[in-house]
Amino acid sequence: MVTTAFFFLFAGLAIACAISMVYHKNPLYSAISLVGVFISLSCIYVTLAAPFIAAVQVLIYAGAIMVLVVFVIMLLNLEEDKPLGRLKYLYAMGGVLGVVLLVQTFFIFYAVSREPKQTVKTDETVGETLSIGSAMYTEYLLPVEIVGILLLMAIVGSVILARRFAQPQLELIVDNELDMRDAQTKEESSDELQGLETPRFR
């Protein structure tokens, strides 16, 4: 009974944060609302006896990824978009898709409620960190190592590409700055020469 109450509480909070994310026009407010969705989902995972997934949800999604998203939003300095009259048909399409999603949600809830309840074995530790860690580094050790090598290759490749593309752009910026300074110096020197030559004609 208590678990069901917590589930409906956190599910309602997740839905409210999702509606707030879609409703706000400011992308920063939408990103903060998305953090609320991730935290609510992690709380639901805790009620489902999956603490590892809950911790990953908070640390990776609500932590690292959302910090990166907020940093990009603040770096781009996005302004509120002006309403476009030519996209009004999307409101009707969104309403129809929302009704379809709501019907699908009620159908899944009805189908799950009709299924016979199964007893939960308390001696099994499927969702705990110890069982997941032992499975990752014993049975699934080779896939974990392959994923680590692929991530290392992606990091090295991104660093090489960033250095390759950033260096000519930096040199171009420096050259343009030097040309602007030379042109400004020439203009100032010509103005000084004109100022010195003007009294002679008088």
C-alpha cells in the first residue's frame, strides 16, 4: 500500500515536471523541469528495488548530462522564439498524439491490473549494485572492456579533430587581428601627416 502511494506520488510529480518542461518557452526552465523528471524517475526506481539504476539516473542524467545541456543553453544565449503562424497545424497533431498516448497508458494499466499477482522473492538481489557489478565483471567482462575501448577511441578522435580544426581558425583570427591593427595604424599615421601638412598650405 505504501509502495503504491509512493509510486503514484512520484509518477504524478514526473508528469507535472514533464508538462512544465513542454509548457515553458525558456529553454533554461525546461532543462530544470527535465531534471525534476529524472529525479522523480530515480525515486520510482528505488521503489521498484533497483537502487543502482536510480543512482545512475541521478548521477549521469540529472547530473552530468543536464549540466552539459544547461551549459550549452547558457553559452548559446538562446532567446524566446517568436510564435510562428505557419505551424498552427502542429497543435492539432500534438493533441491527437496526446490522446493516443493517454489511451495507450490506460490500456497498459488495465492489462497489468488484470494479470495475476506474482510473489516477490526477497532472497534474490537482482537490482542491487553487488549483483550487477559481479555480473558485469564476470559474465559480461568482454563487452564491458569493448565498450571502454570504444569510448577511449571516441575521446582520442574528438581531441584530434578539435585540435586539427581549431588551429587554422585560431591562426586566421590572429592574422585578421594583425591586419586590422596594421590598417588602423596606417590610418592614424595618415591622419597625423594630414594634420601636419595643413598649416603649410595656410
